[in-house]
Amino acid sequence: MKNQDKSRDQYRRMSAQRSQKSSSTGQTPQRRKKETNNYRTNTPSTLKDNNAVKKSRMRSSQLTIIILLLFIAMILSLLVYLFFQPERIQLWQEQLIPSVQNSHGLPDVKRLLPEDKKIPEITELPSAVDDLKPEETQEAKTSEPAKSTRNARLFFVKVNMEGQITLKSIIRPVLYNSSPLTETINSLLNGPSSDEINKGSLTLIPDGTRLLSARVEETTAYLNFNEAFRFNSLGREGYTAQLKQIVYTSTEFSNIQMVQIMIDGSIKEYLGGEGLFVGEPLSRETFQTTP
């Protein structure tokens, strides 16, 4: 309060001096007003208030900048927490590392390995086709055994008007590699073709019969059939006819005179419930002496 009263008294004295001076010098009222305003703005109290306002504004701006910096730091911390967790980094390494196609068209996938373990670099990928020389390729093509063709005589049956069953032979080309007997019997098991059926040829070998193996020892052929060969729905005449078809077709080979029937790898004494004996090799003469 004392300072303010002192300032006011000083101001009054200075105003009185200016008014006297202006009256003596002839200054205008506008000039005196301007000088009065300048004095008021330059008083110590006014200067102090201006400095306080400036300091307040600076503090406000500094506080605003600090708040913005804190907000940015919080956002960055959140991003670091979300995107740089160890689990997420490992997942990205497994899913987002691009595969690089090497010169051989194989993917070269980068993996995280210890420093002492490195992925060996593939310098050359051998190709089975490229490594084969023209001579070796030609040998591979010619190494397959060429199939031969044999005009085989196959025996089927025909039934006359009285119901009598007799054999009927046909000539059929048979392809084979190393076992013409096996391919000939398989061709017989396939039955007559539609054209052969129209000409009266039939087969009485049971459906589902398969040749499991075939071998020739001296002059006897050992033919091993599956279980389906043991049963014929036509009874004794059917058994006799199916055996004739097998024996006559097999003995067309010059080195085969008899046939031993086997079922699933073993020799059976009889076929079916009719008791047709097959416990020893059969020949064409066997059926000529059988009543």
C-alpha cells in the first residue's frame, strides 16, 4: 500500500510538472494524453503485472507441452507392449518370413538357429532325368522285356440239344513275358469272348477262380488255384468239364504231359462233395478211362 501511495504521489507531481511545462511550451491536449498513457504503461506496477502475465503464459505453454509429451510416451509404450512381445515375435518369424526360391525351384526358408549351427547351402540339386546320359536312357527303355505273342489253343465246352457236354477248342493270341503257361491259363479263366459265345463256346470253370501260381517240374505242371476252384454247382459233370478244360489246355505245351491240381498251395484229395479225385497228376488219358 505504501508503494502504491508513493507511486500515485509521484505520478501527480509529474503530471503537474508536465501540465505546467506543456502550458509554457504550448503542447496540445492530445500530446499530453499520449504522454500520460505512456507513463501509465511504464509504471513499475504495470510492468510487474505484464511480467506476471508473460510468466503465466509461459508456464501454461510448458505445461501443455509436458502433457503432450506424456501422452505420446504412453502411446509408444502401449505399442511396444502390443507389438514386441516374445510370443508375437516368434509367431511373426514363423509366419511372415518370406520364402526365397533358389535356382532349383525349391523354397529356401530362413529359420532362427544358434550361431554355431548354419543351414548348409544347396549348391546343386541332382536331377534323375538330367543325370541320365542318352545311352543310359536308351538302355532303360530297352531293358524292359519285350512281350511275345503265342497262338494258344484254349479248350472251352459246348452243350448240344441232348444236354451232352463236349470240349470245343479255339485259337487265341496270348501275350506273355517269361511264363506262357501262366498267361495261357489266365486267358482261359477269363472265359470266352462275346463272339466266341455266339459261336457256342462256354466255360464251366467256377466264377471267381484265380491262378495263384504255376510251375513245371519235368513233364508235370503244378497249377495252384484259389478256393473257388473246388466248388461247381453243376455237380460231377461240371467238375469233370472244368478239369478237362485245364488239363487239355495245359498239355498243349509240348513239355507238359500231366497236371497236378493244387488248392491254396496244397494238394487236395477230392474236389467238392461229389468226390472227384485230384490227389495225383491228371492227364488226357485220365478222362478217357474215367467212366
